[in-house]
Amino acid sequence: MDFRPFVISIQVAVTATVFTFFLGLFAANFVYKMKRGKGIIDTLFTLPMILPPTVAGFFLLTTFGRQGFVGSFLESVFDIRIVFTPTGAVIASIFVAFPLMYRTARGAFEQIDQNVIYAAQTLGFSRHKIFWTLKVPMAKSGILAGAVLAFARALGEFGATMMLAGNIPGRTQTMAIAVFSAVNTGNIQLAYTWVAILTAMSFAMIMLMNFWASPRHRRRKNVPKN
């Protein structure tokens, strides 16, 4: 059995999650502090979660393809090609996983006691210090849950990745795409194997997310140590 789809999936999911984590965190904090236009920006940030995978893939293809404004610029100036590359797979995963990280982090920020933030502002804390020393630690459980969801989404991404990165064995073929290929070639046993691996990993991710988000875990963290 060729385990390259597993390795590629992990590499793509981990890389996409790192980018998605910080992008989602800063986007959530930005929208959380907005006074006007919050609904429009929130809709734009959430839209990739609602779009059909093929529509998301088409949008990415027209943006990062050789004829797209970003793709043509990168290729002509930096000789960087996105389509049918591992970078394309990462970009597709970031695009579809970002809303999960963003919305979960934003929900966690909205649960923070504003009196603590006001007190920090009164004491002269900078916005940067308030964000990293107060907001992020206080919203830690929700942020970690969002990161787990983003990783699970990136791990199982298929439609957008297929359109932007293609199905190149050993290069862009992830486990989700390997399932598609196995079914198309009639190798049902191989398809079952990849489905089982993806299902087990997704189940473990959801269990981990539920553990971090559980009230019992939050109470355990807040118990003072002797």
C-alpha cells in the first residue's frame, strides 16, 4: 500500500492549520472590535464554509491560475506556480478551513468578561499586550477547539483541492482524493482503507475538541494548585 497520500494529507493539513490559526485569530479579533459593517465582513469571512466545494475550487482556480490576477503575477514576477502543486493544496485547505477557525475564535472572544479588558485598558496595557496576555489565554479553549476543527476540515478537503491542485500521485494526491481515485479504478478495498483512516482521525479530532470545550476541563484548569 502506498502511504504517500497519508503523508501528503498530514503535511498539507498541518501547514494549512498553522496559517489558518493566525489568520482566523486576527480576523476574529478584528471583527469582534468592529463597530460598523460587522455583518458584511462576517459574511465574507464565513462564505467559504457555505460555498459548494466546486464553486470554492473554481474561485481559487480563477484567482491563482495562470490567467488569474494573483497566479499570473506570481508566475511572471517570481516564477511561482500554484496550480497542480502542493502549495495549491495548502491554499485550498486554508480557504475552506478558515471560517471554522474564525467563527470559533470569535465566539470565544465574545464570551470574555469585558470588565477585565476595561481594567487592563485603565492600567495602560497596550492593545497588543491585551490581545496576547488576556484575550487569547481567556479564550484558549475555544481557540484550540477551532484549531482542531480547522485541521480536521483541511485533512478531509477534496473539492477545492481537486480543482486547484489536481490529482497527482506522490505530489498532490491527499487521502480524500485517494478515495476518489480508488473508487474510479474499482479498487474498493483501498477506498475502504482510506475511508477508515480518515474516519478514525476525524473521530479523534472531534473527541479532542469536545474535551477542550467541556466545562469539566475548564474547571480543572481553574483549580488553584497547592
